[in-house]
Amino acid sequence: MKTAQLADLLRPQSFDDLVGQEHLFGERGVIRRMLSGGRITNMIFYGPPGTGKTTAAGIIAKESGMTFRRLNCTSATLADVKAVMEESGNLFGAGGILLYLDEIQYFNRKQQQSLLEYIEDGRITLIASTADNPHFFLYHALLSRANVFEFKSVKGEEMIPVLRRALDFLNRENRLEKTATDEVLASVGQLAAGDVRHAIVLFENAYHAADTEILISHALEFHRGAGVLSDDLHYDLLSCLQKSVRGSDPDAAVFYLAKLLSVGELLSACRRLQVMASEDIGLAYPMAAAVVRACCESAKELGMPEAQIPLAHATILLATAPKSNAANEAVEAAMRDVSAGLGQQIPEHLQSPLFRGYLYPHAYPNHYVKQRYLPLDLPSDTSYYQPGENKTEQAAAAYWAQIRTDETNRGK
């Protein structure tokens, strides 16, 4: 028997069999209460892998009598979505269609927009799942038409019932009478760090490695710790990646990238690389932001394992590029003045629709004319941007120093 099959064979068929999500599906869980009241709505399930998002969607469809259709957004196309939509007009969709979209963060804006018409007229009910914050990746119009429910990591002791079912099933299948204490089952669940599916795989391996009694030592033989990140380690690895890039060490940077990708942190790596392109490389190599953006979009479209190639491209490019944090320093200094309540008196010649006394720079030599742009309640010599000591910024600084001292650029 393949390990992948056991998790499917043990998949809960009712809310009573779900573990770890009492706030949603327990006797007083919000979704369970909503369904018992005859209400079903569009939902976004947000939480770590292996916490029951797909299983819950299937149970909801069963309880409501709806036709259940599932698509994985890492491979589904717009044509796949439209094929499901078309079922809403035939016999198969007579009781309503519940469309479950797994990993919805991989759908682009156009694909997400295609869902709106069918959601609004009630032809489908949408349940979408993501392990990433939906407010970062979902189209606002779609997000506003759904309710977000957070799935939490399942504690080790909460996994005891499902691992006990796994033990009973394996004993029946193999005609054996192996045993395991609740303490061992809870410890196996703890090793899986909140992922029920991983706990089942880990337990099945331990079952076959044991003689008559399954011990935690049997599970530890198969546990490698990969695939699961604590919140602290998640941010530590991202910090290590950024500090290695900032320190111009391509070898360390690509190692931490590989570490992040090995545990499924593709989107987090993409976000951090795009931040670094402007925060740490910035104006020393302005095209870095565009190149990194293109690499990240390519990676998200490709998916793993090929995604590691454009992301390695982006990482090594940033690590070996000249560095400047001048843009970041400038905006942070400006934000401090804004937070202090400064900059309230905008010069009249800049105000719309007045423009009294405004000098149009393109009408002057070198497309520049001296006039005041800073608010009047800030010192006229306020300076937020200090050019970095790199060829690109120094060339721009020299150019503007020459232009601004040219006597032909009169103004005020």
C-alpha cells in the first residue's frame, strides 16, 4: 500500500472526525453553526498545509448536497474554470456547484476576475484555500465577496484520534496487532508540526519499522524536520537571505534561498527578493528591480522545481550587484517628518487647479528651472536623499550639480 493512499482512506467524512479546528467545525464552530442554519457562503480557507482545508470543503459540499468540483491552481487554466462554470447550466449542477480552488494564490488577476460573474449570480459557491495571507494575493473584488476563515496548526495531542484510526486500519490490513500509546501518537503528531497528512505518513513508516509496539524512536528514524517551518525559523531564514545579499555573499544567499524553497517558501522568497532589489541595491543598479520582478513572476508561473532557476538568477544578481540604500534612507527620513506633522503648507504654485506662478520645467534649458517644491513649513535646505557612493548615483549627482548651477536655469 502506498503512503499517499492511507491519508485519503482515512480522510474524515463528517465534521465530527475533523481534528484541530474546533473554532470552525466543533459543536459551536462558526462554520458548523452557519451550515446548520441553512446558510452557505463563499469562503477563503487560510492556513498551513495538512490542516484539513480540502477535507472540510468536501464535507461542506456533502452536507449541502452540492456537486463538488476541485481544481489546483498551480496547474489549472482558465479553460478548466470555465468548464466547471458550464456545469451550472446542466443537470450536474442542478443542486448547485461548490468549486474548491486549492492554492488560489497562483491564479492571476484575470483568472480570479473570471469567477466573479458566477459567484454574484449564485451559480457556484466558491471555497478557495491558500497557505499565504489572502489579503496579499487575492483580487480585492473577489476577497470582498467571501469570508476568510483561518485554519490553525493541529497540536500533537489533537492528532491522537486520527493516528489511532490509522493504527486500527493498518492492523486490519496487515492482520497484525501492533500497539502504540497515546503518548507516542501525540509525539508523532508533534513531530509533524501541525500537518496531519505528514503525521499519517510518518506514523505509517514507524508502523512498518516496529515489531509489536510502535515507539517514538521508530518515528524519529524517518523524521528529517524538512517541510515544516516554525514562525521564528521562517523569519530567520528570510533574514539570513537578505543579510547575505546585502553583504554581497552569493554563496550564502543561494544556500538560504535553497533552504526556503526546500520547505515550500517560494512566495515568501519572491516577496523578500523584490524588497531587497529596492532596499539594498536600489539606485546603484535601478534595473535590478525590473529583473527581479520578472524572475519572480516566472518562478510563480513555473512552480517548483523549475522555479528555483529564475530565483537563483535573481538572488545571485542581487548579491553581486553594487549596493545602495539611499532611496530607503530618503523615504524613511521623509516619513519621520510626515509623522511629526510637518509639511502642511504646500506652495501655492504647486496646488491644483491654481498653478499660480508655476514654472514649467520643459520650457527651460535642460528641462530644469529652479523653484520651490518642498512645503513652506520645512527648511528650504531640507535634504532626504544623499547619493550613494556608486557609479550610477554619482554620475546622476554630477549631472544635476552641473544643471542646477547653470545660470540659464533661472527661476525662484
